[in-house]
Amino acid sequence: MPASRLTIPWKFHFLTILTGIASSMSLYIWFRELTLFFGTHTLSSSTISISLLVTMALGSQIAGNMADRKVNRLLVLVILTGITGLYIVCHPFLFGLITSLFQSLNNAFRPEPFGVEILRFLLSFLYLVIPVGCITGIFTFLIRHFIGHTNQSGKIMSSAIISGCVGIIPGLILMLYLVPRYGFRTTQICSALIFLLSAAFVLFLTFLENLKAPAQPNALLKHPAKSTTLWFKKKKTVLETGVKLKRATIRVYLFQGFSAAAYLLICFRILVNYSVIRPVYFHALVIVVFLTGLILGSMFYKHITEKTVNSYLTLATYQILMGFSAILSYVAFYFFHPLATNRSLEVDTLGAILLNHGLLYSTLLLLPALIMGLSLPITGKLYLKRLQDAGKSFGWLGRIGFLSILAGFVFTRFIFIPLAGLYYAYFILVLLMILSGIYLILRDSRLIRGFRLGYAILAVVFYFVIISALRTYHFSLPLSDKTVPEQPDRKIEGSTSTVSTIENENRTHTVWLNNRYFFSSDQEGMKVQLLPAYLPLLLDSGIKSAVVAGFGLGTTASTLEANGIQSIHITETFPEIIRFSSDVFAELNDDILTNSHLTLTIEDLRVFLNRMNGKTDLITTGSTSLNLMPNHYTREFYQLCYLKLSDAGMICQVLPVDGITRQEFGALIKACSDVFPEVSLWYLTPERLLMVGSKSSTKPGICQLFSEFSRPDMQRGFTAIGIPDPESLIAHLLLDNSQLREFTGSLHANLDNKPLVEYSRMILSKTDGELIRFLVGSKASYTEWLMPGPHCYADIQQTIRRVGEINEALRQEMVPSSGLQ
């Protein structure tokens, strides 16, 4: 074999990098579009992830079988890249067909939750099977075309990992740059052009190969045998070792995919507790750090792993080292976390924040990922025996790899973490990594038994010694917020989040979600939960049905039910909140889950509205939904709300003041005011405001308002949240409809295609001084809200003066939270 055939050509790297760039952009956009319509809650996102991994496994297997046949592989590559590019160009039309089909099937069969999940899986699979299958097929065909000898199998697998990851990382970075500036559709077109560019380059390669003269057969180069010795080898030859070790290697390879998915998912759950950036930046940064580790490890493969004599022992050692490196990474993360957290609060630019977070995430992710990058190509080196079966072999490895990742993802999310918790799940997984290496060592019967047993016992004993030391010195998961108690009164770790609480001195409770403040049962917390229910009831006595997004304390729904609302539906993204609040706050919410007027589903509000038949009178949603799912609240969302509301329907949305700029806040208001004819902004707390959008522009007269407020149950509820009289309630109006439209007149609305809020560069814990100055400096016109009705003799001017005084005091409460003096 000529020496040139033993090296990986630059054309392989170039095409793999291009495919990686376009694939990362396309896969993210497809996943986002599907979750935006089908839901970002755990069951829906998991269903879409499963369909994605199944299509990858299927595409890898089919492409591997085809690649070994006598076909023009370059021509097939042109077809695969061309189909993918054209599919992306046709995305709006094809995605519209899928969503229309879902609506039709949902309206026709009205499936139960399990049926909805089956429908989501089938439609997601139907949408993804062609483009995702083509993408995985491209990688398989590239490997098969450019491999020239079985000795290259490990190198080409490491090269594929390096080039693919090198392509994915700039693809993610390019997406983060393009989307907020030009929108998702333009970003999609860019990825389509990259695929088509790859097809053109492959066509050019085909043309060059056709110009070449037929290759002359070359005698195989004879390489001198290396004088190497297998250490700790038995003196007597052991028969049938090869088949046994090959099977053991495949099992370890399966566990590598399982452990990679499990470790990454556990790290996601740990690291989200310390993130102050938007979810899109957080997820991209974690993936970039993990892929960087894989790149570094695969780059060292040729210089370290490839030269080892006993590849099975090397693979086993790497598995054991990966477990101990995960422990070392945990300790490094424990000590580095306080410094990184304090640094994050001192910097202002997004680049500095991402760099700081990247260093923090690297302490937990980089070293295990590096060792994984060193070990993954070993399976490719050991498994491939015949060049004629290279495509089938790598296709099969791809298939079982993706399926093992799927198994790790599902098991960790729905069984491992809920049963063991994050802390124990992390170290149990570490133990499983070490045991997988021990298993491979014990299966290598060529080695001396004493060496195998000694190696295994030493690794296990060393693990338990380290774990005992960590437990002795209390190396528990560090907290992101100093206000979060180290020993909460109650803690729930589920498939989606970690919920903890502590009882305050005044018998109220404070609740944290993933180590961050979520809600509380003190007066301010109750005000945020109750005013979205009381205010619409006061403004419109004709409300008969409501949809409540987020269970919270359960008091929003219980208040609506207590005031005669006959149909209430709650949508909740985090089932742990329902488990927690239905128990801890059962007395506070009148055990609302047992009420016959209530129905509940685990899904996003937007998804429920998409499949809801009929209309409702009221929609309420909390501020945490905006922080956790900023991609939902766009003009298209408010159009959906408008469509599902009755003629006099209202939407009440709690908005945060922190973590959002003045422009982004205006884009959110603009998205709502472009749809609803009447929009107003109300004060709740220094950190929370209430946006009310109504399909009707009619307002109650002052005497009617005073009369409704004087009802004993209504007055009792308002007094409990610090609003003792009607004047105090009216004073909570910060901006009326005309002022909001003047504020948003020149701004761009938050859109599905160009979501400004989703890609906000603002730190979640900080407040924009410009926004606070605008809110404090603007005053609503109370005249139109205080118009006397028939047979009304109220003193309007005196009421306006009192309302103005109370409103001025409320505005001053906002100043300390902004840091303005």
C-alpha cells in the first residue's frame, strides 16, 4: 500500500468540517421548531430527541450497508448533500404540512396524553427521517470512501471525531451570531448553501477522479515487524481470546455511548444551577466545552493510543481513568465555582461572561471528555477486520452508538436522577465507568490472573477511599445562591428540575427551582400569584373559564375557582412543582387538585393552546416561564392567544424587570400590542410587573369598580396582598394603552423568526437602569380609568390625587432593585 494511502487526505477533513457546520445549524433549528410547536417540556423534548437519535441510527445503518456496494460513492455523496440542502430550503412548507397534519389528527381523534406523545414521535420521525438520515449517511460515506486500509480504521474514526466536532463548534457560534441579527430563516438558508457547496465540491472531486488514469496495482509495502512485548502475558497461548475480547469491546463501546449521554445530562443539570445567561447560550456553551474535550482527546489518539500494544488493556485503562477524572473534575469544580460565580457578577459584556462560564464548565467537563476522545477510536481500530466491510462496520458502530446514547438519555432523565438524585447519580455513574474498565480487563484471559485481579481490586478500593474522603469533608454540590439553605426543609429531584424549600420565621415558605428563587408564600409572593386572578375578575365579571400557565402555589387557580370560574385548566412544565405545592401548600390553595372544575396537563402553554378545542375567557402566565422559555413569547404566541380567547377575553402575563433590557422589554410589549387592541402594564413588586392584554377596549366605570371591590371576598383577597382600597389598586397601573404604544412605536416586535428576548445578552440577575428610569419616569393617565358611570357621584379629582400619591410611592419602590440612587 503506498504511503499516501495510509494518511487521511485533506479532502476528508474539509468535507467533514463543512458537513459539521451545516449540520449543527440545521439540527438546532429543526429541534427548536419542533419543540416550539410540540413543546419544550420534558416529555415532548425527550420524544423529539428520541426520534432524532432513532433517525440517526437508521441513517447510519442504511448508509453503511450501501457504502460497501459497488456504487459511485462520490455521486451518492452529491445526492445526499443535495437532498439535505433542498430539504432545508423547503423547510417552511414541509414543517407547515407536519403541523397541519398534527392539528387535523388531534381534532379528529382528541388523543389522551400518551396518544399525544405517540403522535409527536411519529410526526417528528416523519419530518426528520430524510434530512437527518442523509446527514449521518454523509459521514458514513465519507469514512468509507477515504479509508484505504484496515490499519487506518482508528485514525479515520479519530479524524471524523475531530473534523466533525471542529465543524459543529463554529456552526453553533455562527448560529448565535446570525439568528439575533438576521433571523432563523436566513440562518437556515446559510446552512442549505453550505450543504450545496459541499455537493459542488464533491462534484468537482468526481470530475478530477474521472480525469485520472486508472490506478495501477501496487505491491503492498512490507513493514518490519515491531519488536513489542505484551506485558503481563501468560506464557501459554490462550485460544479463542479474539472473539471474546471483541464482544467485550463492543459492550464497553455501548456503555461509552450510554455513559457519555448520562454524564452530559447530569452535568447539564448541575451546571444550570450556576448559569446567569439565557438557555440558548448555556446549552451551546456546554456542548462546545464537551466537544472541545473530544477534539483534544482525538488529536492525541495518534500519538498516544495508536502506539499501544494491548489496545484492550488501553481501552480498559481509559475507562477507569475517565471515572477518576470525573471525580477530579468534580473536586476542581467545587473549588473553582465560588471564584467564577463572583466574577460573573462583576463583568458586563457577553463575551466576558461566556469566557468565565466556559472556564467553570471546563473544570467539570473537559478532562472526562478528553479521555473519552482518546478511547472512542479504539473500538473502530479493533472492530474493523476487512476493508470490504468498512462501510457496514462503521455504519453498525454508528447505529449502536446512537441507540446507546438514546438509552443513556432516557434512563438518566426518567429513572437515574429521579431515584438517586444528582449527587449520587454522578458518583454511581463514575463507579459504572470504572467497573466497565474492570470488566474488559477481566475478560482478557491472555493476561496473568493476578495482574487482572490486582488491577480490579486496586481501582475499586481507590474509588471507595476517595468517595469516603469526599463524604467526610462534605463535598456536596455547591450552591449558586447564598440565600439557598444547605439543608432545605424539603427537596425534590425529578426528571426536569430540583425543587427545594425552607420555612421562614413568619411561617411562610420560599421555593427554589434549580437553586434559584422561584416563588414564595409571603405577601409579595402571594401578590404575584393572586393579582393575575383578581384583576381580570374585577375588570370583567363575565369570565367563566381560564387557562393558568404554571401551578406555582396553586393559589391563582384556587382564587379563580373560589370566585365562580367553572372551567380551569393548568399547564405546568415542571411536574416536581405540582408534587411539591399540592402537598406543602394544600391548605393555602384549598387542595385545588381535588376540585372537579380543574383539569391539568404537563405541557407548555403554547402547546396546549395549539391543540385546544374551543375558546377560553382568561389566560395567565408567570414570569419564570419567560426566563426559562423566552422563545415562546413572540408575536405568534400572542396571535395564538388572541385566537383562543373569547370576544372579551384577556391575557395576564407576569413580566420580570431583571434580566431584560429596555429594548427587549419593548419588543415583548410590542409583540403583544400588535395583536391585542388594549394593553396595559401594572405594578406587582420591584422585580415583577403584570401585562394585561384584552380583546375588548371597554373599562369599568369608577363606581362599578368601587362596587366590585367592596364585595367581602374580593376586598379580603386584595387586602391580603397589600391593596386595601380601590385607589391603591388603580395606582398599580404604571402605563396605559396609549403610553405603551408610544413606547413601542419604533421598536421591532419579538418574533419566532427573530426572537430578541431569547438571544438577550443581559445577565439574568441584573437590571437595566435605562428600563427602570423609563418605568419610574412614565406616568399613566388615570382619567380614562376613572370615568364615572351612570348614577355615579364619586369625586373624581380627589380620587385622582390619592391615586397619584400612592402611585408615586410604588414607583419609588422600584429604584433600589435597579441600583439607582
